[in-house]
Amino acid sequence: MKRLIPLFGAAALAACSPATDGTFPRAGIVPLPHAKMLVLDTHIDTPLHFTRQGWDFAERHDLATDLSQIDIPRMKDGNLDGGFFAIYTDQGPLTAQGYADALAFARTRSDLIDSVIAANADSIAPALTAADARRLEKNGKLIAFKSMENSYPLGEDLKLLDEFYKRGVRLAGPVHSKNNQFADSATDKPRWNGLSPLGKQWVAEMNRLGIAIDASHASDAAFDQLLDLSRYPILLSHSSLRSAYDHARNLDEGRLRKLAAKGGAMCISTIYMSEMNLSPERADLFGKYEHMDAMSPAEQADFIRRWHDLDKRESMWAADFETYMKMVLLAIEVAGVDHICFGADWDGGGGLKGIEDITALPKITDRLRAAGYSDADIEKMWSGNILRVVAAQGQ
């Protein structure tokens, strides 16, 4: 999810005390048993920071002075072993020029992910299969899958899916915040009443190549058709539960049960658990957030200061960690431990008070254990269910 930026706290989370009081671990200290688990997230938007002047994925960034939620040191702090780094492309016009511009952007973003991962090869490596992820974790490496948020850059040429498969994409969604050539969006007026004819061909090509289908952002009708047409289980990479907060982006309990019945999983996000307070000042900042790479370090610092000043005056969400965990526990009750996973939408809109960045992940494990879930079941939700769906595609 884009243009929804996290509600950051005023102090660096990594400096808080460890887990007996329910707060965050100190830098470098991960409470057991969370540290023993393979932990993945299915929707990481951090690539939008990769081209910022002066910003380095290998360096620790502080929420008091930055807006990013993920970097390599904090991945280790929160025991986030890796996940799907998103090639996100904003929705543009459904024209030949629109498609060409989007394709150029998506290729550049894909190359950027590759170059940053390669530059940090001592810490993180690309993964193409579930077996790759397990091997990298065993060898002490962080894991970088690639995903495609919005298939708009493909235009009307489904042969381009093969190109992105060869580029390493193993999870892709047809649509984002507006209808496109493949499907209706959850947040737009219906055009196709689900998938377009080309969208149905997209499903078949995804299945043929072995790329997992991501139904986050798809309309209810598009979700139903994706689930019905796909020969393999599908994921929702970053979605919340509609019974926790009634929003079109969220999945209702009936559809979550249908997803589970076909072997899929919903990776739970931290967004849309309340009405969003999108004030004019917040909207102005949102519009500039995705263009921080065009700012000098001094301009970035001023932008970040303005962001934090606004956070002190008003909250974007009327939700927090407790709200989030109530929703997580309800979703598990509805779908079962074999069909829940996590995709908080880090650096793309995710984060709430009490779960502001990835150093908070051990708190989720602690709360699930307190609710009576076994470590084996919790690890299924952190990674096992994701890797099972990836492997089911022939990967």
C-alpha cells in the first residue's frame, strides 16, 4: 500500500528495554524463542529508500531522525530474516505511453533491488525458491525475494511476465489502488466486475510460470475470480480483516475461509484498522514522500522534521499494537494457523503506535505465545505458510 506512511514514535525503538516488560529489545538482542524462528514479511517497500542521497541499507537508521522502518541492522534486531522486496509502480493511464513509462520504471526498480542486494552480499542474498530461503537462513544470510505490486507495467503484453520471472519475481498482484487493464481495484468503482479478459489470461500465465498470485488490493469480485481460476494457492501479501475495520481494502471472514479452504494464506497488514486522518498537511507530505530521492540530505532532514512535528500534533490512525493484535488473533481463529502470515507494509504505509518498525516483531511472537499458540504454529505463520505457497507454485 502506498501513500500511507507510518505513524512514527518520537524516540528510537531499538533503544528500548528488552522483553520482560513487553517493550522492544535493545539493539542486537532478540528475545528467545523469536530469535530461533525463520521470520519473513511478504511486502517490503524499502526499495523506495534505496536511491535516497545519503541513505544506506547497510546502516542503522533511527526513527527519531528518519522515516524508514527497515535496514539490515534492524532486520537483525527484530529477527526479520527477509521477505519480498516490492517492485511497486504507481497506477497511470491505460495508454501505450503510460505502459511504456511504467515498464521502464519497473525495470529500473528491479535493477535497483538487485544492485543493493549485491552490494550487501555479505549480509543478504536473493532467493528464488522456498529451498533457497531455508538454505540462506541456515547459512546465516538474510533473504531477498522479489515481488511485483501492480502488474500495470506489463501493459497488454503478457510475455513480459516471463521477463520479470527471469528477473526473480516470485509473487505478483494484478492491480493497485485504481482499476487497470487486468482487474478492478478494491478502492475504485467496478469496471470489469472482477478480472478483465486479459486478467484471466494473466492468471493462467502466472500459474504456468510459477509466480504466486497476490490478491491484496483486488476487489472482492476479482479476489473471487483469482481464487477460482488459479490452479495453485494464492496469497494476500498485505491485507487486514474487514470485521476488525470495515474498509474495502480489507478481506471479509467468509472470503478468508474460502482462501484457507484452497490452501492460501493472508499476510496481515497494519493498515486500515481505523479511519485514516488524512489532513491537508498530511496529504501534502504523502505526495512528497515517494520522491525523497530527489531531495538533498538537508532537504530530507527538513522533510522528516516536518513529518515528526505533524505526528506530535495529530495521529493518522486511531489504532495501535493492541488493536492490531486483536485483529491478528481473530484472523487466526477464522482461518487457522496454516493460513495466516505477516506482511505489515513496512515503508509503504505500515506501522502503528507500539509497532513502529521491525524491531517490534518479537512482541508479536510474545503475544501469540501468551495466547496459547505453540512455537511451531507461530513459525508457520512467520514463514512456513509463505514458503508452502511459494513451493506449491513449483518453486
